[in-house]
Amino acid sequence: MRIAAMQPYLFPYLGYYQLIQAVDKFILLDDVNFIKRGWVNRNRILVNGKDHLFSLPLQRASQFRKISDMKLADYSGWRNRFLKTLTHAYRKASQYEPVMEMLHQALPQTAGGLNQLLHKSLAVVCEYLGIQTRMESLTAKPRAKELKGAERVLSICRELEAREYVNLPGAGRELYKAEMFGASGVCLRFLKPEAMTYPQFNNHFIPMLSIVDAIMFNEKTQIQSMLDACSMEVPV
């Protein structure tokens, strides 16, 4: 079995969904501390040719509280404003209508806490993209909470009898060492996305925006090709 584990994010960038598709099971690290000014409840879209940061408001956002414990603030008002912003920004995009229909499902009129909304939005987007990877919450099935970092990941791998663990490039290269994983019988791999661009209203391409931007401008078949545009790298 090949697995990956990441914090749940709100409409993350394409590479996050490449990682989900690349594994057999995707573990949502939702019992870790929330990071303020991180990407759990924020991302960027294209508005008037420039990147625009959107942020889902939270009650008493704190880095000392778990993602699973965070509550939403004025969710209904934010939802309405966000959907209006998307209409203003993307109403002339080729895939505007089917994507907006999907986003209304991903952002239901009422929501529980942050964690429930993140799970819902990730699941709905994955279904839209045809990604069938199983996702599992650590809050639903707590595992080795006293462990951190690579040790906790290896504990999850052992419980699931996973032989491969995949991570996105970035901080994981410093946190995870191939020798440590190999000693536990797990092959550590890093997903290597290929550089890609797509038309954004004929403007200069702005990379690393939310998945919302990519699916507004590209049909599902095109997005599938983008999801496949990556390779696995074994660290040396």
C-alpha cells in the first residue's frame, strides 16, 4: 500500500490533488495544531488579473488549538461573499457553470466546524475530478498522538501495512530521511510535479493558485492530464 498524509486545506493547489491521486489512501492530519496565516483556511484565486487571497473566518483562531477543534465565524455570510467573488472573477471562464454547481455542493449552506467543511470540500472536489483515493481522518481514528513528525508517520505506515510513503516537495525533505523510513521497511518518495501553465483570460500566468482557478479554465480531461503530470522521486 502507498499512503500520504497532509493537513486538510480549503481548496488547495493542484499539487495537493496530485498527491491524493498518487496514493492508495490519503490520511488527513486533522488532529494537529492549526497554523495561523497558513493554508488550512486560506488560498489564492485570480481576480482582475492578479492573485487574490481568500480567507475563511474562524472563531478564536489559535496555534494552540487543533484543526479539528476550530469553529467557523459568520460562515453563511462568508460563503455568500466568496461565491459572489468567484462569479465576478470567473463568470467568463469556460468551465464556470459546472464548477460553480460543484462549489455550491462543496460549500453547503450550513456547516459544522472547520474540519467538517474541509473534509466535505476535499471530497466533493475529488469526486468532480474523478479521484477515487480513500481519505481517512486521524480525528476519527486517533493514532499515536504522543508521537510527532516522522515517527508518527511511520507509526501510521506500520498500522496500515504501507510499504510506500509519499510526500510533497518542500519541508518534508528536511523532516523525513530515507534511511529512517527504510529501516522500518517503508520506501520514502517525493512527488515531483511537472511545470505547467494554462490560459488565464490571456493574462500573464500566475502559478500555484487554488484548484478553483485550474478547474475554471480547464475541462475535466485537461485537469486529469495535469494530475498525471508528475513523477516519483526517491531521495538519495
